[in-house]
Amino acid sequence: MNKHPKIRFRQYTSDWEQRKFSDVVDIGSGMDYKHLGEGDIPVYGTGGYMLSVDVALSEDKDAIGIGRKGTIDKPYILRAPFWTVDTLFYCIPKDGYDLDFTSCLFQNVDWKKKDESTGVPSLSKVIINNVETAAPSYEEQRKIGDYFKGIDNLITLHQRKLAKYKETRTCLLQKMFCTSSSSKPDIHFSEYTAQWEKIPLSRVLTPYTDYLPTPTDGYTRLGIRSHMKGTFYEYVAPSKQLGEKRLQRVKRDNFIVNIVFAWEHAIAVTTEEDEGKLVSHRFPQFSFTEGMYPRFFHYALNDERFRHHLWLASPSGAGRNKTLRIDEMMEYELRVPGYEEQKKIADFLTSLDELIELYDYRITKLQNIKAACLQGMFV
């Protein structure tokens, strides 16, 4: 085993000493969930926090929790006092071992490869105790532990902000658009006072076509995710061409629908990235009429009422296939404000979506940094 990690704080040069986990932690296990009472102390299982009970099992010492059965590959820190159920081991660092550093040691093990069961994934105290590891001086442990604690705290902070922005988005989508019975949303920009007009979708959308022969040298095909989760792309090699003699070219700022899975809300308003991709006749496109701001309808049609209408307009077929009747889809009625108010709403919600994407990106970036450091900063 190597005696030095690849990445290290400059002031530390001593060799890391080889250890087994039996040298690093004392392992305990929880009680049967059925025997727990009610109180103010958190209970942890393989999935995290569960409920509260009266008495602490851990003797007021922080520990690392790891699943005994089920979820065995996601160790996390347990803050004392706590109870653990019998599907979770709690591992208390011995004297001379820092909690946060020890937690990183646990995260650095591929626990799924330690699983010797043939059914539900499981670990034993013997398996954990026999895992080989290495550790530096306590001072260096503290330095490493604090570094990873800082990353974890930053990830948690971003995750909380992301959850808050997503919650805000959900609320705004419910409050910033009219219901079928209202002529003004619950939340609106103060400068707009006019009532929203109730119109059928046929006044919003106009059929759009841009056919071309199916390319013989390969092309990029556009698909639509169900539940209005956006579009995706797939390269079609020359040897895997569809039987279609002609395809349609996608144009940005169009409404597009998968007529086979419309009942699952497989719709989208196309973006700049979508433009130029190709689709079959199963993906009809519609341009927006004058006075309609495309991005507004990306949000206005993202509701359960429209999804239900698409379901009703899609007669049952074999399996999950239910072909949408376009004429019935176009009968859907919704309330729409003036163009400027449409744009104001859409631009505001787009900014919120961009903020959500930014925090999601930051979290992913921090998680990748943590994973790389876990790989490089340990022996």
C-alpha cells in the first residue's frame, strides 16, 4: 500500500500508517424499529433521519452510519444523541481518529464490492473491520476532515437554496396563471390590470411543416420527454435510417408534440438548440400566431388540466400507445393576457429556471470536486 496520497497539504510529509477499520472505529448496531418510543432524539436508518425517541443509544458520541442491509453504499455522519434501527451500523471513531476524516475513509470504500450476499445487499461487522485503510497523524486528519466538511457544508447550502427555488417555482406556476374559472391570476405584476382572455388553442397555434427527404448520410433526431421534461437528441446512423421517405425539420419557438405519448404530457416549446433537428410525422409542429409569446406557453401549458385534456384527446391503443387527435387538442381553452404581460411572466420564470440550473450545476461541480479529492487525497 502507498504511504503517501497524490494530493496533500504541503506542511505534512510523514508516512501514512496502514490500518484496518477495526483499528479506527468501534461498531455498534441499532434496535428493532418496533421497540422505539416517541421523544425528541432523532432516529437514523439506511435512508437517513426517520423519527424521534426518548433515549440515546450512542452514549453522546458522534458516529458514521452505514447500512447493514439494503442501502450499504451511502455512509453519513450521525450527530449525537441518536438512535439507530437494526438495519444500520453506527461506527464511532476511536481515540486518535477524527470524525470527518474517518467519514471520508468510509466514503472512499466501494462497499458494494464488499457485499457477499446473494439477495438483499448486506454488510457485517467482520467485513467492515477487515477493510484495509491508512491514516496520517491526527493533526493532518483534522486538516483533511475540515477541508471536506467545508465542501459538504457548501453542497448542503446550495442544495437548500436549490430546493427553495424549486419550491418557489412550483408555487408561482400555480399562482401566476389563471384557472379555468378565473379571469386574473392570484399573483401578477402590478402594472398589468386587464383581465385575461379565454381562447381556444386553435387561436394560439397554427400547423407548421418543413419537410425534406430523409438524409442518406445520417442525421440528428429530436425526441420529447414525457411529463414536459424537455427534448433530447439521438444520432441516427446511415445504416439505421427510419422507413420514412421524408422528415420534418424542427424550427425554434414552435410548439411540438409526440402524438403517441401526448397523454403523458410529451410536449415542448422548441429552443435554439432544437432548431434543425429532424422528426417524423409523429411529431407535428405548430407555430404561434401573432400576439403570442412562445416561451409563455412553455409555462402556461405545463399544468395538470392540459395534460388531462391531452389524455382525453388520445383514444386508447395497444399497450401505452394512444394516438392524439389534433383537432380535439386544439379545442382546449385557456386564459391568455396581452403580449407584453406574457413576455414579462415568461422572462421572469425563465430567469428563475436559469437560477435553478446554475445551482444544480454548482452542486454537480462541487460533488465532482469532492469525488476527485477523495480519490487523490487518500492512500
